[in-house]
Amino acid sequence: MSVNIRIMQKGFFRRKKFIIDDVVKLSHLSFGVMDENCQLIPNQIGDHTILFDHKYLQRGIEIYIQNHDICLNLSLPTSMDEIQLFYYLVKVYCEYMDTDEFVKDDWLMNIKDIDLQMVYDKRTSADALMDLKSKLSDHKYFEIFGILHPISIGENELNDFGTDLDLFGQYLHNQQALDAYYATPRIYNAHGRRIGMYALGADILTILPVEPYVVLNQIEGIEEWYVFMNDSLVKYRDLMGFIKKFDYYDANHRMVCLSKEEISEALNTLTIQKI
């Protein structure tokens, strides 16, 4: 679910010439692009760039140029703070394009309509959270995309913030502001088999999935999952069974920090894999 806004220039022959770099810098916000694992690569500008407030990490606002128009996209549900930031950008870019009109989801609107639209998007976000909770019986969790990385929302999370957008926003920020490494897999073809591999270093607080996966199921048919440690490979499920202490991160992730000694013990205990 998302809000899509297009801001068009007035007059065909008076069109400004600009590139994505111009409009990104006009926002005065932090920016970056998403990699294949939906993790942020900061300080890079691409055809589709993500804008965000680094002091309050939420879901991010996508900006791109299409047919000389400035387009903005906001994923819902999100916090009221980010909804307000989104419409602040609408005003900024309307002024830049010398117009007081914009198109929201195919409806022509005026900047005077913004206050009403913020109320509408707030209600839509709260309804979206309520809808997630109603569907939990059919799913273990739902994956939403934060500005830095995906977050898995389950029963514990929904019980904590319910439909309160302020609590939801604080949750998103707290999860992404942690000084931890969010591990993502690399996929390889080895001797006719497709395998997935995570990396785990010593004394690094690492966020690992309970069930390894490729985000959005972009790659299927993975036959085995591994963890790479100290130039050695062990099976993912073996390591997760060996680790004695985890801290909860979200509905499908746990946090672990293994010392050099604990990694050596794991490698001495578990079967080293050869590929």
C-alpha cells in the first residue's frame, strides 16, 4: 500500500531542465538507493532514490523523475511524522515546479488539500495496521520495508503498538537505530546446486533470520543454507541449533554476538562443509 504523487510543470514550452540530483539535493534530507536485498546504500543517487530523516528512521520516501514530472512515493503504514515530511516535500517540489497542483493516485489536487490528505493517510495507515493484525492467523509475520532494511512484523510487535502510529514510528526508529549488522544472504551456484550463504564475524552484534530467505522470493530453488565463519562453512540450521543465547529482534530475526572463542567452539563441534 502506498501514496503516489506526481508534480507536473505548467506549460509545455516553459519546462525546467533538471536531473534527479537536483531534486534530491533540494530536499535537504539524507538519501540513498536500495540494493537487491532492500537494504539502503547511503549517499548514492539513482533513478529511484530514497529520501529520509536520519534522526528518525522510518520507511523512507521514494523520489524519481518521469516524463519531466517529479514523482514521490510513500509506503503505508507509516508514522504521522513521515506523512508530514512527505507532504512538506510535496510543497517544496510544487514551489520548485511553479505550481500549486499535484496529482495523487490519479486525482488532481491543490496544496490547500494537503491537511485533509494527511488526515486521510493517517487513517489509512492505522487501518493497514489493523488489517495486518486481522490476518495474522494466516501468516507467521508480515515483512515491511524500513529505510535501512526489512523488518518482520508479527503478533508481539502488533500487540506492542497496535494502531498507534506514534508507537509504530518509534518502533521503526528503534529497530533501525540499533548498532548491529543486519545480515543478508549471498546466493551461489555450486556444482549444479543453488545455495545461500550468510557471514558471521566475531564480536559483532549480528541480526540473523530464524528462517533464512531471499527477500521478496527473488531467487527460488535454494537447496541448502550455510554460514561462513573464519574461512569455514557450517550449515545454517546446525549453527542456529548450536547457539545457546539469542536476543529477540523481530518476528523472524534474532540477535547474536559470538566471541572468537565461541566461533572456534562451533567450528570444532559442527561438521565443516565443503562445496
